[in-house]
Amino acid sequence: MGEPLDATGVWTAALRVLWEAAGKPTGAAVKRQAAAQVPPLKVTSQSWSDWLAGKNVPVDPKIAAWLVVFLRGRAQQRTSAFVPETDAWWRQVWKRAREERQNKGGRPPGARSFGTPVVVWEQIRVGVVPRAADCFQTRAVGAGLERAAERDGTVVLAHTEVQESTRVLAGMGGVGKTQLAAAYARRAWQQGVGVLVWVNAATREGIISAYADTASRLGLPSTDRDDPEAAAREFVSWAETTTDCWWLVVLDDVHSPGDLTGLWPPAAASAAGGQVVVTTRLRHAALQGTDRHTITVGTYSPAEAHSYLHTKLGPSAAEPAQADALAAELGYLPLALSQAASYILNADITVPVYRERLAAHLLPRLLPERADLPDDHQRIVSATWELSIGQADRAEPVGLARPLLQVASVLDPGGIPQAVLTSPSALDYLTGLLPDSGHSPGAGFVRVSEEMVDGALRVLHRHSLIDHDRTSINREVRVHQLIQRATRENLATQPETGPELLAALADTAADALLAVWPQTEHDDLGQILRANTTALAQATGTALWDPDAGGRPVLFRTAESLEEIGQISAARDAYTILHTSAVRHLGADHPDTLKARYYLAAWHGTAGDAPAAIAALKELLDDQLRVLGPDHPITLTTHHDLVFYRGRMGDASVVSMTEQLLADLQRVLGPNHPNTLTLRINLASWRGHAGDATGAVSALEELLADFQRVLGPDNPHTLRTRHELAFCRGRAGDAAGAGAAFAELLVDQLRVLGPDHPNNLITRNNLALWQGVAGDAAGAAAALAELLADQLRVLGPHHPNTLSTRHNLANWRGEAGDAAGAAAALAELLADQLRVLGPHHPNTLSTRHNLALWQGKAGNAAGAAAALAELLADQLRVLGPARPETLQTFRDLGDWLQRAALESCQGPGGDVLETLENGTADAPPETPDQTVPKPVPQPGVEPRNPAAGVSE
């Protein structure tokens, strides 16, 4: 955020700019002109002086509006290119300034509860606005953009159709659309736009991510990091209804109109004068509309090209005729002119010399015709590229610029993290291509370093081949798509080495992206890496799939990361695409195709549909046994998850199944393999769940001694074992001992993992749980309230663990004496779980159960019985009659029917009770009271990462 706005100061500064552009009319002149209006307007010399000095603003809105019209007219008479602020902007800033003068605003509001209208008191900018190009030219089309944005709200900057003898070729790039949009955005920021959103709109995910970030920055209600699509819709709704903030959204480089379905910012309907600017190479009917204005952006005019070269080259362009001839030879294409000017300056040559060199490269038709550019323009870009990259490659560090640009050419043009280009795999690749005689003659082998890469990026920047901005975190490097294409197609002209180089580039870029992928996403780096992976797949095609090696791991990581951040629907789509691609490139029975099927099958379990997960995993396991055999790591991983979900569904044989699987892992992977160790912990946990808490404690104590001796006290397996041991001690009846063990574990986890690690949050949850079981319900509630605040900040409001903490917090507040408050909190939670998890998720059913109990304890016994009867019918259908949860609901329903003074089972749920009584005569002993909150499972109990499962 920027500094808090002083609206009076903003209004005054803009008024002075307008006054100076109008020729600085005197106060007396302003007074006379105002008096001549019909009806007359009263403006005194003193009031005019006060307005210019920032001591006040006009009280009468008619006078404020007239001043703008009067000064703007005089300014445009003096300078036709002068572009003032919009009327909507003047009205908004004047309104704020009046509120300041009346002491009704001017300071950020205090803490706001959800549901309070959002008021933007500080400028908010989301996304990185590209820097102005060197010697950026003010173009006539820019003034048209200003006028259209003020009049129509939404403006589409598209390419100009270029007529050739045979056809019109769409998709023209390099004409400066992004630079024009960026200039408009910077101007709006200087004028005080409340919210500026710059969106890399090449993908729908990029649009949603930017909108979601904006919703979070605005503090909008229902903003959810785990449901970015909902947050994006919240922002779109805000943009339409807000009355307190002029906003601007720039959608840069739209590739598909369908990506904007449901995400068009409603500029025409905006109550605050919002604006939208779109840049695209498309001329698509879906981008047209009665509330949208399309401005075609072509090449420079001859005058604009002349002005650019004269400004950029200075004395080097001393011969106007030569500069004009060069501009004509380059087709007045801004991108090509930028490269040519940089080459001339860096090589210290004249324009005629450059024209001679250029002619040698323009004679042959090196490239086949493509639809991205008119043919002449593509040849021009290729020719200027060849000259520029040749010169850049000769600069220090010698020989590094070309291979570095090749790596960047297969990544996202909208932004590449510099860390990707300096990752170990990238440095190894660049070192292998560095000329032997290059950096230090006679010094022997030279390994490329991060500093050398940074130097080469500066060289490429100076030659206008990339934009390198060290302050643009995670998007330090941008490359125009035409430069990328020229770089890749240069490889295609080398039939002997080109295909091998492209395959090596694909491998290098894939490994580099994977190397910098964060374990836990806290910022936009994950989204940027996903965009880069998508660009890599599009640029290299089949190179990411190899019949022997399979699919590159980054493809699987991209899909998996969506699931990790809670984008469950997007993860399903990504897994589906991954599996389809694997079948197409590798065949249905390739190990990586089966691994992709594993991800898709396990997704059902993550989404809460354990029966569907079991069915998909069982079918997959049959194919893996046929193709890979029982001992293949992928087969063992699938077998593990199948056992896990069967245990989740109450399968009494889960312990014996886990024992058999553990024997297989010990035989195949060895006793000390991480997967074997993990399964030993899981086996002890399942024994505890099956009722043998004492046996689980003994097994975990034995495991802990081994892990501490072999792996050390800070190893993840050691910490995980301590967690399970503490919990099993609680299950064995030692609640105080469990609480003390969790408190000791938390100290070590904070030291080893840091304060916001997800495992620490889980440990804090279970520490509070056993604190409550030990008798301190109020203390447990207080600890959970503190935990919830941190989970909302770190995980987001709809992360499964955040929802579980809300569940547990409500229960312990009820145990502390607030039954009505517990019921109200669970009712709110249930609404969120139904939307996020679905009606059949185990946690949703658990919340319905506890909500009914607290309703009864709050005095509504009949309501509790009715709710339990409805729940029981659903559990019978979804879980079956033998599940412990179903049986517990059956018992509780009978209890609350009695409390409601029902003399028989003919009231609510009578038919269901009769069914159960006929089929569950041998029901197991009563399970613990479900009002005791369930713990959040430690991550290792959940299905393992399949990537770990396939490691040899």
C-alpha cells in the first residue's frame, strides 16, 4: 500500500497542473469567467487563491465542475496533446476532499467486522506494472485510450489488421500494446486511483489469482485463500457496487476470451467510475460489446518512429534520411526499432552501417510462414534478433547471453523468477555451453555463477532482448513472445543440433522450475511457477514426455500443488489433463500413466469421497499388479492408500492389512526406507484407533527409541512419532501426560520448523484438545481461539484444518458452559463445510452430529432428535449401518427421543430406528462421547506423497 491519501492535496495538485497547462489565468480572469456563466457562479480572488494553495476546495459542486471544464478547454487549446484527468476522477477526489474538510473522513477506519462496507482509504496496487520502455513515445493512440476509457469504461487494445495480397494475418505483436496500457496505469496511479490491478491475463488461473489477491488486500468478506474463484467473484461484485473508490483493472495479453467468463470487471455498471483496459492480439467477437471500445494499435507512424530514433540515438541519428529509411525497412515495428537502436548504441556504429548489416540478414527467408505476424514483420524481428543476440553474446560474460536467452525462450513471457535461471540445473546447463576460450583466457575451466547470470541478464536488457527488473519479485525477467519465438525458431534452423538443444532446454527448464518450487506456498511464487510450467509445455511440446523416462516431475508437481493450496476442482482438472497427456504420449500401461491415474484416484479421497477413492484405487491396483507387479513402488503406494481409505470407512481389518503391507515394504524397500518408517508409525496409530491404545503406546515408544538413535531427535519421522505417541497416551487415559508431551513437542517443532509450519499448528490443536479433556475446557477454548487466528492468517479460512479448529473451538465453548454459543458457531461452520467439503464429507457429518447435541443441551430436545434422525438417514445411505459414527448417532437419537418425552420410537426417526434395531443386535460397545472434539490427524497418517512412494 502507498501512503494514506490527502484528498485535498491530490485535488490541489491536479488543479495546479491543469491551471499551468491552461496558461496560468489570473484570479481576476477566473472570477470574470465564472460571473459570465448562466446562472452566474460566485468565485472570489481569495477563494481562488485558497484553492490553488490547498487551503480549501470549492463547497459548491457546480463551481468545482465548472473550474475543470474551463481550465481543461484552455489547456487543450494551447496543447492539443494534453490529456487531463477524467470527470469521474475529479468528482471522486472533490467528494473526498469535502469529506476531509468536514472532518468526515481522511483517516483509515478502525477494525472492521465482516459485512461492513469496504472503504479504500489508501491506494492499493496488485501486480507489477511493467516499467516504461527506454525513450517511451507518447503516441496518438494513447490519447484515444484516455478518451475511450473515460467515455466507455472498458477498452480493448488489439492489433491492427494488416492487409496483404492473399490474406489478413491475425495475432500481431510487438506494437507496444502493453507499454501503452502500462503508461495509462502509471498515470492513473499518480492521479490517485484507489485500486490498481495489473493482471497477467494469459491464463484463467492468472486472472483468478490476481482478483483473489485484490479481494484479500481489500479485506472483503468471505475472501478465502483456499477458494480463489470465490474470492475473485467477491472482487467482481465489489467492483460493481463500491461507491467509494475509483478502480482500474488492466488485463494484459488475453489469450482466450473464454478465460474471462464470469470475470469481466463491470466497468459500465460501476457506481464509482471503474475502468478496464485489455491488451490482446485477438480480434474476437467475444471481446466486443456495447460497453467496450476496441482501439486498434498498429506500428509507429513515420513521425513517431522518427521521434523515437532521434530521442534514443541522439547524435547517431544525425542523418534524418538514414533514420527514416531504417524505420521504413523495419516496418515501423516498435519492438524491432528498440532492438536496432540498442544495437547501434552498444556497437557504437552509425545508422548506415546497421542498415548494411541488416540487409544481409533480411535477404534470405530463413523462417516458414506463421500466423503470429505478417510475414515481413516476422522476418524483420528475426533479422534484428540475429544482430542483437550476436552482439550480446560477445559481451562479458562472453558466450552466456545466447544460451541464457534460449532458456528464457521456453518459459512464461509474463514473468520468470530469476531464481529459476540461477538454479543448479540452469547453471550446469549454461556451464556446459560456455565457450572454452570464453570468460578468462588461460584460466582453465569456468563454472557459471549466479553473478555471471545476473550480468548476462543485464547485457540482454541493454540490447532490448529482455526486460530485467530486480525489484519485480518473482517476475524479474520478462521476454516478449516474438523474441522467444525468434530464439526457438533459430534452433529449428539447425537440423543437426536443434532438436537435441530443444530437448536439453526442456529438461533444464523443467528441473529448474522444480528446484525453486516452495514446499508451502505463502505468496504468488507457486502461481508464477505454474504459469511457467504451462508455457514450457506449450513451447517444447512432446519434449517433456519420454517413452523411457516418462513425464517430467514438474508436470506432476504443478497439478499436485493445486491440491495442496486447496484448489480442489482445479486439481481434479489438472490431474485429468495430466492423465490424458500421459496416455497420449506414453500409452495406458506406462508407469507414469499409472502414476497419473493414482493422483486422479486419490483426489476423490482428498475431496471427501472415500468410497469413490476406494473404487478407483482398487481398479488401479488391479492394473498395476498386472503391468508392474506387486513389488513396484507405485503399486505399493496405491496399495497403501487403498488400505488407508478402507480404514477410514471403518474396515475392521485395517490393522492386519497394514501389517501385511509393512512386511512387503520391509522386504522390497528395506527396514530403514522412509516409506517403511512411515508405515510403522501408521500401523501403531491404527492399533490405537482400533482400541488398543496401550499396545499403540508400547509400539510407538519402541519406534521412538529407534528413530532417535538412527535418525536423530530433529528428524521428521522422530517428531511425527512423538506426536502419535502423545496422542495415544491420551487415548490410553493419560490426558495430562498427553498435554505435557504435546507441549514439549511444540517447543522442539518451533525450533526446527518455524512458527507457521502446518505441523506446528496441528500440534497446537491437539495440545488444546488434551488440555480440555484434562478438565480445562475454558483454557482449551482460549488456546483454540488463538490458534484459529493464526490458521486464518497462514492457511486461510476454508483450509480443512482451519475448519476443524472452528469445530473444536465450538465444542469446547459448549463444554465451558455456552451451549447456545456452541450451537450457533457449529451452524455457521456447517454452512461453510457444505460449500467447501460437500454434504457427505466425514467432517460435515460430524458437525451435523455435534450441532444436534448442542441444540439439545441448549434446551431444544425435540430439535436435536429431529436433526439426529435426518443425519442418521444420511449416514445409513452414505456410510452404512455398521460404521461407528452411524451407531453413535443411533444411540444419541434414542437418548434425545427419551429426553423429548417420546414414549416410543414412532416419533422422528422411528422407521430408521426399527431398521437399525433389526440389524445391529450385536453392536460394539459404546464409543466415546462425540462432543469431545476430534483431533486433527498428523499429515503422515494421510496418504503419502506418491512422488515419495515411487523413489527407488
